[in-house]
Amino acid sequence: MNRRTFLSAAVLCPGISGAVAAQAPDAPEGAGGVSARTDCVRADAAARGADFFFRDGDRVVMIGDSITEQHLHSNYVEIYARSRFPDWKLAFRNVGIGGDTSAGGNRRAARDILAFEPTAVTITFGMNDAGYRRPEDPVRREAYVRGLQGMADQLKPRGVRVAVLSSSPVEEKDDGPAMQGYNETLERFAAAAREVAERNGFRFADQFRPHVAALQRARDVDPKRRINGGDAVHPGQSGQYLMAWAILRGLGAPNRIASATVDAVTGRVVEAENCAITAVRTGGGGLRFVRSAGALPLWIAPAGRPILEWAPLQEELNACRLRVIGLNPRAYELRVDGEPCGSFRGPDLALGVNLAGIWEGPLARRAQAVHDAVFTKNRYYHDQIFRGVVLNNQVPPEQKDGLIRQREAALPALEQAIAAALTPRLHLFELRPTP
């Protein structure tokens, strides 16, 4: 099969000018003059990604089984990378297949991985490899290792960066500790995955242990509490956000989106990291300023938010802090571009508010737009190309390459929708004392 193309969303770092400032209603005079500061801020963001597995220009393939093919945690990982580094050129492809094992991944690596000439690959198997057996079957463990090593042998000569991921755990309905039954088997397979990664000089991301720990925290509160959603093997959105959190931690993802501290008495910007605060005005007991940032939060869909009770996703991946010092200890309404976005007391604002946890308003809509655009692109690729052609035995082999190229023609517009959602914006922030 001919090489299949990767089409990436390239979001440049445009200067934020007065034309963009018009998007912030009633923006104070001077709100547009922040382009140089924004460029500098973006450079700082890139530096903070120095240990991150993904890099600017990456073509990423994520291979795995049905849990990968759900297009949930893989989408969340992609959304995080694009939102956190919006000026990077990135392209992601999910080639998970339900029921697959590492042996299957090894057999199809040329077609489903190498055909894309990737620069980075994540490998996630184990759930099916272990055979749902208790105790562990050593023969199946050896087959798992052989499959992982087979993929390593194909990828290493091409200089591809590889991250081997442990499988997610199961969430049994049975009472008792989370680490029991099949999870004891999966823990041993996770150890085998680590050994393969270390032997080959690959990154290893352990999602298994952090995930089990979160399941146990819930059981400690209520022995019958189950938090993954979905079924025992296939987590729903909550469990898949938990997976993405553990995976991204293992891949060295930076935890901060942006941080700023403003003095409401003097109007001084005390600190600003990966954002710019301009046109600060005080008076009337409140504060207003224009904010631009070099990244967006990871959107957490409503069905996934219950997991925030059990895992520090917001603190460890999604920290977008705004501190305002010098306010009275009363309540203030936060408005962004004129829209109410919550009420906070002065002491809470002095400690800092995480803007990523505000689910309504302009910032939330922008983050959701990235989420939706990534889901739309990946749904099209999976349904129309990967499942629709590559894995479709009803399509004659001699017709597949042409049909793939034909359907790939729709991908640039889908990538452009992601780029449009990531376009930098200025936002007018106002804190108004409430009666």
C-alpha cells in the first residue's frame, strides 16, 4: 500500500492586533498592542514542553485494542497537546482495533504505523493479551513481550520515538480492593511492558497504577462506588479522562497552562506566565484588564467531570491560574467579554482561581470548540478511512489506495477547523463587586 499522508493543523503565532482586540467587547484603549509580548509568551510555553514526549512537527500514531479504538483517551491526549501548544504542527492517527493484541499490532505495523512515516508512536496493549485469566499465564505473557519487541524492532531502525503504555485496569463489580483478580494479572503485564520499554530505550508511561489508585480512593469512600463508567473493561468518559491524565503524566506533559497575578490596588501585573495582561484599570472597587494566553485549557466534557473528584487532573494538567490581590473580602462577579462567568470572594481570588474549571463563557467555548473539532476529524478518519476502507474486506485491495486518497481530500478542511478553534484571542476580564 502506498504511503498514506498526514495532514497537520499548523497554527502560526500571529501577532494579536487591534483587529483581534475588537473581539473583546468594550476593550480598553490599547488592548491591541500585545503582539510582541504574546510571541515571547509562546516561546516560554514551548520551553516548558522540553520533557514532553510529543514535539513540534510530530506525526503521531496511537496503536492499541478496542479501548484505544473508542477514540476517547486518545482524543483527549491529542486535544491536550494541541490546546497546550497551539502553534505546533501536529498530526494524530488512531489505529486501535477491537480485540487486538501486541502480536496483532506487530503483524499490522507496516500497514497501520509505518505507512504514515510517523515521528512518534504510542503502543497500548495488554488487556486482551493477558486472556482475562487469573492467575497469569506465562505463555501469554511471553507472547505479549514478543509482540511488543516485534514492533520495537520495526520502529527503532526508522528513528521513531516510541512510548510503551501499560494497559488500563478493569473495574470489577465485586467488593474488595481494586487491586485484585484480573488486575493482579494486568499488573504483571504492565511490568513486562516497562521491561520492553527500558530494554529498547523507549519512554514508558504507566497508566495502570495511577488508575488503580484512583479506583481504590473511590472504594475507600464507598466500597460500592464505581467511577470509570462504561463497562468493566471499556471505561466511559470519566475513566478515559483518568486514562489520559495518567498517560500524559507519564509522557512528561507540563501541568500549567498559564498563570497571572494582578494587584487590584495599584493595577500592577505582578507576574504573567504564558499569558499577557494589558490595559489594567482599577476603580469602583473592582478591576478590568485584557488577557491573552499562549494556550487553552483541556476541555472536560460534562460526562467526564465526575472523575475530577478522584484524580488531580485540573491541578496536574490543567492549571490556568488567575490571582487578584488587594480586593476586599466581599463577593465579586467575574465577567469575560461581558458574560457572567462566576462569583468569587476576595480571599479566594487572592489564593487563585483556576480558569479551566469555569465551564461557561468565552474561554470554555473556545476549549470546547477544539474538543469538538478534534472529535469530528478523528471520527471521519476512523469511519470513512480506517474502518471504511483499510479494514473493509468488501473493498477490493486494488481499489483501496485510490479510495483512501479520495477520502483523504476531506481532511485538510477538518484540520483547518481545529486550527481555527486554536486561533489566539483577546478577552476582556472584569471583576465587579456584587451587592
